[in-house]
Amino acid sequence: MVFTSSLDDLADRQLVIEAVVENPDAKTEVFAALDKIVEDPAAVLATNTSSLPIMRLGMSTLRADRVVGLHFFNPVPVMPLVEVVTSLHTSAETTAAVEDFATRTLGKTVVRSQDRAGFVVNALLIPYLLSAIRMAESGFATAADIDTAMELGCAHPMGPLELADLIGLDTVASIAQSLYAEFREPLYAPPPLLQRMVEAGLLGRKTGRGSTLTSRSDDLLGHGLRGPHRHRG
């Protein structure tokens, strides 16, 4: 494996997978640059975006038919799934090439998705995470009880708030904003608690202890439930 900090070193590649920060302007800039640098016009430019339109990235190049989404899940060495996302311009040849690479070379399981915000997984996952945040925000249940309920009641490996902390609250908010911008459905709108934590730099596990929904949501709200249980009647 060779590491480089220069896009120019990718000039002779047949497949380039972009994985920069989940920001449309940053990704568009990278794709526009790659389109000029990668010499073979048949080379595929793939993006690991979790929610942004593939069409927008493709239209920043002169090879929109060779631009495709290849969305992996963290941790990539462990998670077996990859979403292959095609825009209206992505060619069947490009789709077949990246699916072959994902399955034969990487040993991944592929699911296909059309080019819509959130694709398959995040379009289903993000509303679930946001609902859990709203539940904690409303004082309906404590963060600990919400996570325990889903772990033991639905056999999930971790609860929704812990999962949001693991993903990164800024990432959750960014995907939610992309979903809401496209569909204008209230269930996709980032809750105030999520927005406040992101603005405060409390982004989940990656910013350390005291920065997570599971450790701070009840305290930040100031009206979380006290004690392990509280019955209303």
C-alpha cells in the first residue's frame, strides 16, 4: 500500500474512490480536479458519500457516465456491505465494473440504490436515530433506557443513541439535512438537541468523553428523567 498527499499521483489509476469530508463543495472540488488529473477517460471515479447526490458530482466532470457511488460502512474491514449508487448518467458498464471490484476484489456484499438522498441504509437508519434523539429531548425516557430498550427489546447490538455517538453527531446531522432538503419530511429534520451539540463541538465518541448523547443528553436538557424508572399515570 502506498500513501500520497498529492492527487497527481492518481493519474494512471483505473478506479479512484473519493472519501473526503461529507461536504458537497469539498467533494465537487475533488471530482473536478480528478477529472483533469486521471488520464484514462474510461477510468471510474467513485465516491464514498453517505448521502450526497451522485449526479451533482458527476456533472462536475466530463465523464458523468463513469461516476458512481461506492458507499462503505464503518469499520470497513469488518462491515460486509457496500452500496452501489447510480445516477441517471452512470453507465451499465461502470456499474458492472464497480460491482465486480466490490465483490471479487474486496469480498463485499453489494446492494444497489438509485441516486436519492440517504440511499438505502441511511434513508432507513437516520429517521430511527433522530426519533431516539427526540425521545431523549422530550424527556420521554432517559438516554440509557432508550438504548437498553432497543438492545434488549429488538436484539440490536447497540442502542440508537450509542450508535449516533459512534457514527459522529456531525455526520448524523449532515445526512439528516441532506434527507430533509430533498424530501421535506419532518421526520428527517435534525432535532434541536442534535444541532446544539454539533454547534458546541460535542460530536460523539470522536471528540472524547463528555461529548456523547449517552453521557450528556439528560444533563444538557436539564429536565431528563431521574432514576432508572418513572411511571406516569
